[in-house]
Amino acid sequence: MIIRGNERVLVQGITGKQGTFWTERMREYGTRVVGGVNPKKAGTEHCAVPVFASARDAMAEAPFDVSVLFIPPLGCKAAALDAIEAGCKKLVMLTEHIPVHDVMYFLAAAKEAGARILGPNTAGQVTPGECFAGFMPAFEADIFTPGRVGVLSRSGSLGTLICLNLVQAGFGESAFIGIGGDPVIGTTTRDALEALDADARTDAVVMVGEIGGAMEEDAAAYAATMSKPVAAFIAGRASPPGKKMGHAGAIVMGDRGTYASKRSALEAAGVNVLDTPSHVGAAVSEMLA
């Protein structure tokens, strides 16, 4: 899921501390924020945009294409369903610690409605030079600058590091897609890889994964069919066996989800697997030579 600068954005939870801060940053960057949602403050204005009681009310008065949710965990199910029922087709779910059964419910509702969800537990999405949705530092030119390399990442911090190293090496990004670190998410590694493969502005892709789950192994099967070159960094090579590391999704089950399993699958698909994030500049230079 790649968000473009002409798409209109709604912020659910706009009046909270984080919602306020990041709405201001998004608007300063150029993101077309057209409204916000807080039932208790409907009819007011916040961050220079109108506040509505619901996403459905917002869609009627200030139509939007994307909803960014700064909502506490137990309110996410209702907020997501509100946006989906309003007709929104792109949702950025930033919240972590959402009950898994709630996530499964609104992901099923999104699939039925033809909507796509980024997250939960995502840092968001950046289209450098156009817009961003979430809490990535898109405004830092030494991290995000327009270019031809697509980046997808389960981790916001590692994704930021990869982008920093890319810019330092003289490259820019076509898009950054933070898929989120939870075990149940709406946009998988393969989904994001397919989106970047289909993007005419992307010439090469860098994938940031981590131990746990099988998303990178699943993505490897698709990477083998791509004409665009792919590099990857997998975090967790030195993690103790059987121990959950960082994200809720970083749980190894049997032989699947290990560092060795992921690296083997990706290398068999022709992906250049990096030992450290600092190698990304040299890898992309070689891939695009």
C-alpha cells in the first residue's frame, strides 16, 4: 500500500497528544489532512481541520481516501470498522497491543469491503517528497529523500536506519512501507514487496525482516519472480533460541522463522542478504550498476 500526495487523509484520534503532534508534522510535510475524528469534540476545529463525530460523518462532509488511527488498543476495532463502513480503502493502524481477536475481526471486515490495512503496530508509510502517514520522520532529509529505492520493514527503527544508510550512500527512496511487528497484520512482507514491484517509480527494493513467523520465506517465493533486484537485512541472527525478541511477531516456531531459514530461502530466490544495515549502500550500488 503506497499513499500518494493527492490522496486525502483523515486522522482518527486527532485531538490526543500524539495525534496532534503528528497531524501537524504530516500537514507541514504536505500530506492532505482533511479532517479528524473525536466524538467528544465534534463540530470543533483542531490542527486547522474540522473534527467529526465519526469517520462516516467525515466521509459525508470531507471525503477522504486514507485513515490514520491514533487510537488506544481497545478502541481500535470500533474505529477501524467505522472507517471501513464509511468507505475508506486504506487504513494505517499505528497502535500496538490490540487484542488479537479484535485484529482478526477488522481484518476480515476490511477484506470483505476491499480495503487494505497497514499494521497494526506499524510506524506508517512515507512517500518522500509527497506525503507520509504515521510517525516516521519523513521531514528529515538525511533519512528520507525522493529516489528510486523502495523500502519495506517490519521494524520502524531498523527501517529508519536502512533509509539513513541509503541516503548517505547517495540514494533516495520511492516509498517506505512499515508493515508492523505484530504476528497478525493486514499487509504482509509479500504484499509490500508486490506493491513495490508494481510501482513504476521503484527500480530496486530493500526488505527489512526479523526472526519469527514465515513472512520472509513466503516473500522469497515472490522475489524469485521479480525483475527488480532485491536486497534484505534480517534482524535477530544472534538471538537466543526459543526467546521472543522485540516485536510480538518475533517468535520462532520449529525450523520456520529462524534466521537461517529466512536467509536460506531469500538467497535461493536470488536476494542479496546483508550481514549489517551499513552494507545497504554498496549492495544497492551493485544491484543498480
